[in-house]
Amino acid sequence: MTDVTKTRLDHRFEALAQDNRAAFVTFVTAGDPDFETSLELVRGLPDAGADIIELGMPFTDPMADGPSIQASSQRALGAGQTMIRTLEMVRGFREHDDQTPMVLMGYYNPIYIYGVDRFLADAKSAGVDGLILVDLPPEEDEELCVPALKAGINFIRLATPTTDDARLPAVLRNTSGFVYYVSIAGITGTAAPNTSSVAHAVSRIKQHTDLPIAVGFGVKSPEQAAVIAGQADGVVVGSAIVDRIRSNLTPDGVAGPGAVDDVLGFVRELSNGVQRADRP
């Protein structure tokens, strides 16, 4: 489907392409370790260098996520995070920032329980630009993907090392915003990407689409981010940021003094890596 009105994602990638720079995409789980700390962190991400924010929707059974993000979901749920509060967080972010694209990432179950039509209406009014749903394949596009596109919300599809040329057209058919290339076979945060394989995969996918391609799963350092930023249109960092949040918690799970500043400092280091990438 090509009739989706341009979103913040489209405008952001166009602006970055004019500067010949890859997008730095940050992932944090909404409500981790608590609503107030999480909102403060999310509000600080753009100034720390985030071009696009992925906000995880906490879920009890995040099957594609490694131990770090699983634990962040449990912390958020334990602190009372709900879908309603996640959308409230987006609204709170939009009070201060109307430019940075915001993508919700997670699983279909919480949206299904919330109600698809209600969710899309509330997400759009809150200021959500896109959705990444790990567990909805193209065969289920009528379930959420097509309604999201009709609501003016990008639906971002995952491509993986096992997505071959025969499968790619189905994966890309209703995708918009960007393509999220999963750089490893497995769960998040458990292995480092093979940069030569990533370059080949990005080149192969670009033969099938004009959409930007962002690479994630396993990028943990400014050095890795710089290499990937030289090969793709975007770099996604999630587990490493979530680990930094965890490292700033007290033994009883409360954010320690200076936690937000420390995490944003780390995000700034990653952003510097992306910006110094050697791009063609």
C-alpha cells in the first residue's frame, strides 16, 4: 500500500539522507523501571542524539527478546505499566517534542486485548508514528497492518537472515516507514552482528524496496554502531541501553541518583559512533 500520508518517519529519513547520515534508533521499554523515570529518559533521548525512538510495549511473554529486554518488561509491569499508561507516555513526550518519530514495538496480544480500532485511534491521537509487531506475519495483515496503514500509522516489518528472496516480497508488501533488519538469528542482545553479512543482506533487501533499512539486534557499542551506520540507513540499539538502565538500579529496583543522566550519556556515546560512520 502506497497511499499512506507521509509520517514523521518518512520526513526524518528523508532529512537524514540529505545529510548522508544513518538514523540512530533507540529502544527502551515503556515504564522501566517506573513511569516517571522512563518518561524523563524518553524525553531526553532526542537531545542525546536519538533520531527515532522505539518504545517497547511491556508484555509477559516477549518471545523474541533476550534476557535484558525480558527483564525490563517484568520491571515495567511490576511498576504498574499498562497499554493505557504507555500511550500516556507518548502523549507526555509529545508535549515537548512534535518532531521525533515514535514507534511502538512489541507483540499483538496487548493490542488485541485493548481492541484494535480503539488502540489505533488512541495511538494516532497520542502521537504514535509506527508499529513493529514481532509476532504478526504478512499472512495476518488484515488483523492490524492494513488497519494501521489506513489510520496513517506506519507498519514496520522485520526481515531476518532467514528471509530469502522468495519470502521478501510478502514481507515488504504492506511495509512502510522503514524495514527493520534483524542482524542475527535468535533473540535480542545475545550475539554481535556479523558486519560483512549485514552489508550483503542490506544490499540484497535494497534490490526489493526503496524503503530505508535499519539494522538492529546485537549492536552494543559506539564502534559497532559506526560500522553498521556505514552500511545501512539506520542503526537500532536496544539491549545495551536497557542494560545501562538496569545497571543504575538500586538493589530494591529503584532508579539510583543520576540514573537518567548516565543512561543519556551512554546514548550520546552511541550517537557519536553513528555520526562518525564512514558512509559511501
